[in-house]
Amino acid sequence: MENKELLKQRVEELAGRVNGEVEEILGTLILKVQAPYVTETLTAVKSFDDVPCDFLHDLAGLDLVDHLEVVYQLTSLNGPQHLRVKAIVDRENPVVDSVTRIWQGADYLEREAYDMFGIQFKGHPNLKRIYMWDDFEGYPLRKDYETEPIEIRNLVRQRIDGE
Amino acid sequence: MSIDKTEELVLNMGPQHPSMHGLFRMIVHLEGETVTEIEPKIGYLHRGIEKLAESRTYTQFIPYTDRLDYLASPHNNWAYVQTVEKLMGVEIPERAEYLRVIFGELARIASHQVMIASTALDIAGWTAWGYAFRDRERILDMYEMTAGSRLTVNCMRIGGMSAEPPAEFWPALESFLDDTPEMLEEYYGIFFGNEIAQGRLKNVGIMPKELAENLSITGPVLRASGVQYDVRKAYPYSIYDRFDFDVPVRYGCDSYDRTIIRMDEIKESVKIIRQAIRDIPEGPIMAKVPKVIKPPVGEVYHRVENPKGELGFYIVSDGSTKPARVRIRPGTFVNLQMLPIVAKGWKIQDVVAIFATLDAVLGEVDK
């Protein structure tokens, strides 16, 4: 419990500096910041005194219809602390700093978020699609992405079978 | 006569890798036989499972998780149903917890047997492959007795287990556990003790501890680089805090340690299953959960120690019967990032060995 209190204190201190909001859902602290503060926030989080959240566990995109979010799940290999940092990204112009300089392991995760949500990570060494092919259009995990209706797919299949 | 510079050769490997990892393609840049650059190309098995989740109910999504890491499917079920249970605040019966541990650890043994087999196969040791697969069949038989299928088991439900194992399950499990020391001795004799295998794996593909931590590597690959970290110990989920087991760790950081650490883990899994059989109580295997699963508005991130790395599920619920977002954090997808960095400077045949020791299953990598 002591660990958690300490982490909460550090996160609240940091939130004041980076204009962030702190909330707690199901036992996990969440720090929400605007996209320009990401590098500053994560650098500070990585080197918290006593409770460093220095292991990037996951990085994922999230579509909340009016804006996008990049969600960082941070833990540590040396303690029970865990923290979720969310960067609020504009939907029309989704640009956020890449964290590959802080954690090399963010490379593929950022490429995936770019592939699925179209989030541009500034400073990423090789920002290309990772799952979809290069000339694929659209970003599949966005809520406004239209999947092909099953009727059309069946029609194509019939035509191929008929020949 | 000395040759100052060899012309660069670009070699395409895959997308049909000649063993059982799945559709993986890499473009290897070579100078003579030495690798200068590797570009892994993935996505040949991409099915859009995260997108599919958004149009299915919470219960309908369980079978899709089987198709992630199909060599350890009970573990994927477990990670997913536990995440939903955490979101809903469901307590599940004791007996179901113990059964989940037994199935999870059986899956770990089966997955590690495939890993040992496929590593042997990748460096052309055909015989060891047969030994490990013969023993894995017995675990698949136990799956079949309980759930009816052998690979994509789908044995867990939100709130418990799908079925009680039949009477013949328990003697089969006991006899399997009794035979494991002999199995491990056989694997050692035919594969790990073999001079060629040691020559191909020892001191090949060194990944130092700092690099592994910075690359977000998890699972046995991290532990073979000298980090003693296991979610089961560090952040115990389910009932893992009740069992007495060790976290194996090796300090060689090379391909050999990444492979042989799975042998140590099989031993620990056997220990856990034995304790689970001893302590398992009688009782129901399903909690009382509503027919229609409707978690409250909220979000949760949950991670478990999959045999190949840490598997994380991040679920965002908007209060309806379908999840707003299901994010899957596959362990091997993140672990795969070490390949281009670690394999640089090694010979082309070492690349195959290094890739094998990652134990990547492309079903999980590509989602």
C-alpha cells in the first residue's frame, strides 16, 4: 500500500507540472495529458524517485470518437507499481512525439498504432504500416472505418466461383 | 589474395518458413554469409481480431482468443476471461481456479515442448522433434477428454470452466507427471547434450540484460538474460500466491539459455500441477453470472505470464453488451523486435537459430 501512496504522490506532483488530470479506475492510477507533454511526462515517470515506472509494457491507440488517445501501460521489473498514461491526440491532425528514444521497444507498438489509427509519431525511425500492406487505405480500428458488407463479399465470391 | 568488399546480397526468407512458426517473412541483407541488416515483414496472418471483438459480445469473443497463441490456447482464454471478470468484479469458485491453473500449466508444458521441438527442427535435428511431439500428444489427449478439441481448447468461460474433467482425466494427468523427469532426460540426451546443438546455440545471439529491458522483452526470453521477473510471482493473479515454486533464471543471454530455460520451466510447472492436484477442493465450477454479460462503464488492463511472454488485455467498456475496444498485447510481437538488433553480424544459419529461440507463433504476432 505504501508503494501506491508514494506513486500517487509523485503522479500528482507531476500532473501539476504538465497540466495533467489524475484519476483512478479499478485500482490503477491514470494520468491524462495533452499530446505535446508526452515526452516530458514519460521521461519524468521513468525516473520517479523510489517508484520508477521504467518498463513500457504496452502502447496502444484508442478511438473515443471526438478525439484519439495513445495509452501507455507502464510497470517496473523491480516493484509492484503500475501506471497508465494517456495522451490526448487530435483526431484531424493526430501527431504525437515518438517514445522510441526513451524505450527502444516502442518501435513496433508505435508502428501498429500508426497502422490501425493513423497516429503520426514524430521522430520514429521507421514509421511504416506493419500489419496491412503499404497501399492500404484507411485506418481499420477507427470507429468510422467502414468494413465491407458481407453481401458485397459474397457477390465477389459468387463471381469467382461462376467463372 | 584478399577481398576488400563483397557485394551485398539481398535474400528473401519466407513467407513460408520451413517449420511450424507460421507465415513469417524476413528480408536479409548479407555480406558474404554475414548478416548486415534484417527487415522482418509480418501481417500475413493478420485477421483483425481486435476489430472483430468490437462487433461481438463478450462471450462470443472467447473462441477468438484461442487463435492467438494456438499452441497454448487455454492460457489465452484465461487471460481474456480474467480481464472481463476483473472488470465486472466476479468472484469465481475455488475449484474452477484450481482447474484453470492445471490447464494453464499443462498448456505451458505443451508450448515449451513445441518450442524445444521446433528449435531442434530449425537447426536440422529431426529426431528430437519427434520425441517432444510424442509427449505433447498426451496433453492434447487430456484437453480432448475435457473440452472435446485438441488445439483450440476454448475450455474457460466468464465465471469459471466450461466442463468438469472426466474421471479418466486424473489418472492420465498423474501418469503424465510421473513420466516428465524421464522425458526431460530424453530431451537433454538427444538435443541439449548434443555437441552440434550446443555448437549451434551456445554464445550465439547475445542479448544483454539492459537491451532486453529497454526492448520491453518479457517471458522466458527476458529470464534467460538474467532478469528474475515473472508476473506469477511479481504480481500474482488467480491463485498463484498459494503455490510454492521458483522462477528459473539463466545468465548466459545466448540462444542456448533461451532454449534450455524452458526445460527448467517445465519442472516448475510440474511442481505447481502436483500442488494443485493435492489441494483442489470439491464444488461448483461456474460462478453465478448473468446470462447477458454487461460490464459497467470502465476500463481495465490485465496481464498474465503466457508461456512465450506476457499477454496483456486492455478492455474498454461503454456499458453495452459489446466491448468498445479490446487491445491485445501479444508477448512475441514485442519480443520479435530483438531479432534485427541481435542477429546483426551473425551468419545466415544463426539467424534461423535466433529466431527459433524466440518461440514466435505468428498467430499471436499477427493477431
